[in-house]
Amino acid sequence: MREIRLRWLLLGALFSSIGMSFIWPLTTIYMHNRLGASLTSVGVILLLYSSANVVGSVIGGRLFDRYNPFYLIVGSVTTSLVTLGSLIFNHDWPAFPISLIFLGLASGWTLTMVNSLGTTIHSRDGRYIFNMLYFAQNLGVVLGTALVGFVYSVSVTLLFVIAFSLFVCFLTVVVTCYHAPAVMQRQVVTQTTQVITIPRPNRRIMATFFISLIVIWVMYEQWVSNLSVYMTGMGIPMREYSLLWTINAGLIVVFQAVLNWLANFFSNLYLQVYAGIFFVALSFATLIFAKDYGHFVLAMVILTLGEATAFPAIPAIVNSLTPRAVKGKYQGMANAWANVGKAFGPLFGGLVIDHGSYTLLFVIAAAANLVILGVNGLMITSNQRNVEIYK
């Protein structure tokens, strides 16, 4: 049965990633500097955005298993399209924060749909599919973040026009290229006709991954939120902090190409997870001693190596541990738990800094990731031999 061509799935992910990269990098600056919202209000709105992303991920995954995914992804992309279209004409207060919440819901839904559709492609190795999806999404971040500052200085409205146009392209790709028989004739399961039982070892490993995603992303978000204050407080210009994210996105593209080549020589995805978590921990250990910009660049390179290694491996393993009838549900859960970590990361970091110090935050982040690494090693080694592998 003819499947979706991977190239079209990657193109859709690329359009979506570029489009959203015109929105999320400037939400705090725009709401605080242009709309006059307090940082507390901005924090609450971003929490609601992340919460909506979690809801969209969970609902999208469950609906994928029960209904035709073609119409579901058309619905999620159309929701983003309508929301961005409304922002072209009204991006003041409170239209912008309300629209941001709808975008959070739609983007969580869309990302889950894209990852879940990746599970319907059986002509390619699952690891390769998820590595390439991660590659495409981060290539979109590279392109989007490289342009967003320039476009923002020209016109805020132009940002929404470009993002809207990219989602028009995404919807065009979906309508013309995702209408494959493997999707349209895909069998779905209902509670009344079939009960899906996943082996206990599979569930234990996936539960460990979901908990790990929360912890890793809570700590990772310190780079996104609190590191900017820490670095500028040391006299490092904001533009050099922003450059770290350009380095991050560019290196992800490079590391993904290397990982795809290395996949020809080793097949144990669990080793990727171990290595990725270790490098994330090492990046925070490096921050403890970072006193100049060069050390921050080194820490970012190590962090990027960690995320490029672990993050695409986890959904690939989850795909192999779940039967076809519930793949969408568990891909949605992986995305949802990651967004839970993203939602509470800035709050956690702020509390530690307010009642301790940045150094304490880095120590806790490094230690927490090492603990998670140990837990993963224990759970995987004790259950891996008994897992059931699905295609």
C-alpha cells in the first residue's frame, strides 16, 4: 500500500517549524516592550501556551488512533492558519496572547500528527525517520531565527504575513501529498471492538522516558530563560547570547547528518539516549565554571550534542515499543510530557535562583540529569530483554 513520501512529511515539518520560528522567539519581547505586559503576566501567558501545547499533543495523539489522520492534520494546520490570519489584522492586547494559546494548542496537535504520520512509513527505518524529522524541524529553526530579528525591526505585521504564508504552503503540501492510501485506508481501533495490551516491560521503559523528558526539559529551559539574565549580568551582550541559539540550531543540523551516517554502524538506540542525557548533564557541569563567553559556547556545543542525540531517539524507541493501534497516543504523550517540562522550567529555575544562586541551579541541573541517566540505565537493562518490538 502506497505510503506518504518521507520527503513530503519533512517538507511539511520544515514549513511548520519556520512559521512558528517567526512567532515564539519574540513573544516575551513583544508582549513586554510593545504591549506593556509585566514579566509576570508574560510568564503566565507562556505557561498557558505550553499547557495548551500539552493538551493539543494528548488530544491529537488519541484522535490519531481513532480517526483518519489526514483530516486531523488538515484541521490542526487550518487552525494555525486561521489564527495567524487573525493576527495579521489584530495583534494588540488581548488578541495576541489569546491567539498565542490557540497556536499552542494547534502546534502541539500538529507536531503529534507529523510524528504519528512518521509511524505509518514502514519502508524506512524508524530511527532514520525520526532523526530526519528532528533535522527538518531544527533546520526550520535555523532559517526562522536567522530572519526573525530583521523582519521584526521592519514590521511586526510582516512577521504574521510570512508565518501565514508558510502555513498556506504547509496546508498545500498536506492536501496534495498526505492523501496516501496507507493513511486514508489506515485501520483504527475503538474501545468497543478491541482492547490493546502493551507488555509491562514496554510500559516501564516508556514511563521512564516520559519522566525523563520532564526532568531534562525543566533543566534545558534554563538555557532558554534564565541564562540570558545570567550572561548579560556578567557583561556579555544580548546579541552574543542570541548567537548561542544560532550555533545550537546549526550544530543540530550537522550532528543529525553525522548520526544518520553512524546509524550504518550501530543499531542500539538506547545508547543514543544514554549518551544524550550524559552530554546534557555535562553541559550544566561546564556552566558551573563558565566565566567567559568561550566557556558558554563550549557548554552550548555539549548541550546541542546531547539534545541531538537523545531527543530524536526517544520517539523512535517509543514507536518500536507500541502497536500500530496506539502509536498516535504514545507519540502524543512523548510530546506532551516534554511540554510539561518546558512549562515549569522557568518557574523552577527562578525559585532556585531566588532562594539560592545560579551555581546551585547548575549543580542541581547536572545532578538531576545524572540521576535520570542512572534510572534509565537501570530500567532499560532490567526490561530490554523482555520487550516486544512492533513495526
